[in-house]
Amino acid sequence: MPDSAKKAEAFAAIDCAREAAEVAARIKDNDLFSRIQAAVAPSSAAGLAIAQVRERFASALR
């Protein structure tokens, strides 16, 4: 499945938030990225991983 919002949502549905965030960042969908990030606790392992993804893709998400 190519990178798309549906792919990100599919990852999120199976509790793969980091992978979902990476796809959202690659397709430059800031709204989707924010929804994925909001769905996990910031201090959780997934929340920390998503924060790292945001840092890596910061310019793409602006």
C-alpha cells in the first residue's frame, strides 16, 4: 500500500501510532499527524516516538 492517509489510519487502528505518524509526516498531512499524536499519551513510548518523528519531519509538517 503506498503512503496515504488510509495507510496512516490503518496503522493507527492496529495501535502502530509511530508508523502512522511517520506516514502522515511523509505525506505532509499535519492534521492527520496531530490527530495521531493526540491519540496517545505524550509520556508513553508511542508518544515519545511520535515526538521524535515530528522533530525529523518538522519542516514537512509546517
